[in-house]
Amino acid sequence: MIELLVACAILTVLALVALLPRYLEYTRARQVGDSVSILSQDVAYLERFAQNSEPFEGATIEIDSADPLKYTCYSGRPSSLDPLSHIRTALFVRSFPDVALMSGPLGHSSPFLFAHNGSIQYPDDGQWADQHLVVTIELRSRVDRSRTGDVVVNPFTGGISTP
């Protein structure tokens, strides 16, 4: 009986040694899909938060790090971009160690600002970007570079999709 238990324990350890690295790689590569889903939910939440806030309060999402992806969502809008408002408090911080933000409209120098009327604004080369252009936020796995995911935002209507 003891020999059988020892043999089962040895086989279990060997199976873990063989399968655990593949499982960890799979879960790390899968983070792109998870981060796309969470980012789209956060954008939708900030839209609703801004619509339910006081006039000129709104909300902001700022990128703290593009690679790996880390962002902070705030109540309020930066007074440097919207003189009638100011950042009030951090609502939450998200961090995805195995996901990178590709270049695009959302970045260190261009936070997304959510207005009380439901629109989304962001600066582009020192000017406010055209709200009639659909914005794609592309995320890429740092583990498997072939894995990417997109969050598509319509700044005018506030529509969000994950194709």
C-alpha cells in the first residue's frame, strides 16, 4: 500500500512538472482577452460615472505604463485639459503585467476624458481629436506577440465594442 502511494505521488509530481509550465504560459497569453474585456468594461463604467456626475466633473482614464499596461481611472478631469474641472479621486487602478498597449490615441500624453453629456474626448498633438472618428485601442500579449485584442470606442456616441 505504501509503495502504491509513493508511486502515485511520484507520478503526480512528474505530471505537475510537465504540465505546469504550459498551463502558466497559456494563462499569461490569455491575459490579452481578459484585459480587453476589463478595459471595455472600465470605459463603459467611466462613461456612466461621468453621465451621473455633476456638470464639469466627468471622469478620466490615464495610462501610467504602456508596457506592461497599467492605468488609473479618476473622478474628474485634469484642469490642464479642462479648466472648469479638476481630478478629484482615483476610482481604481488596473495592472496587466503580461499585456502591452500598442501605439494609438490612448497613451501617456493623451488620456481619455469622459464628459457629463456622454461623449469622450482626448488630446491629439495638442488639439482635441475629432469626435466623429472611431478609436481603436490595441493590446498585445508580452508572452505571445501574435495574440492581440482591440477595444473599439466611438467618442461621439460612446459606443464600445470588442471585435
